[in-house]
Amino acid sequence: MEMEWLKSGITPLKELIAFLQKKSQTNNIHKKQLIKELRNNLNVFRNGFLNNASFDTIVELLSNDAFQEAVKNNFSFKKLRSGKILPEHIQDERNKKYEGWDAERLTDKIDEKVVELRNIRKMNAGTFKGVKNNISLMMSNLFFRMKLLADFILSGQD
């Protein structure tokens, strides 16, 4: 599997997942669901890397239900983390292009990529084998967006 890009993110990922578990203890149901979904998706990447899972399996296990439910219910994504992504929030060089974005825009981009990856699989009989898209790049971009969102939420802590 071509997930070498995840090697550098494994150690901080454990800490982010633990943080998200604590952060999900809230009375706001949409915020709780979104944070748990982010935590679970990061865990899917982490465990997929550790167990050499295929991209097909990882995409099948990723969820975007909480995001879509939050949108349906007009959830204010500022409740995840208000403000804009600043240079000090960005831990990974590749995420510099997201400077100035807010939690809603970044979450929407994550959702868009999950949907796109699922659609590519569906168009190709449920697999990424033989597709012309650069799935490894798309997966790494998705992972690093999720990690950025978690880093951004973490940076809002006192």
C-alpha cells in the first residue's frame, strides 16, 4: 500500500485522537457527532496504515454522516472552532493552502473528498483497482485535511 505519507503523522495522531475523545464530551449533539466522526475517521487511517489495509477498505469505513446531518440541521460550524486557520495552526507544510479557511469550509472540503472517493469506487465496480485517478494523493490530501481540522480544534483550547 502506498501510505508512506502517513508515517510522519502516526505519533501526533495518537495524541489528536485522545484529545478528540475528550473534546467529544459535550451536550451539543451535532458538535459531539462531528468530533466523534473526525476521531473515528482518523482512527480508520491510523489502523489502516498499521494493518496495511487497502484504500478500498479505508474509504468504505470512512464516515461523513455527521457532517451531512449537521448541514441538514443548520449547525453552526463555528461551534467546532471559531476563527480562521492561521499559520500557527498548520502543523504540516502541505496544509498551508488552507490558511484563512474556517472550520465550516474545511469540513465541507473533507466531506466533498469522502463523497468523491466513494463515487470513484462506485464507478469502478466497488474498487480503486485500475482507476486513472491518483488515489494515493487523494487519500493523503483527505488525511491531512482531517488532521488539520483536528489540529485547528485543538489549538482553540485554553
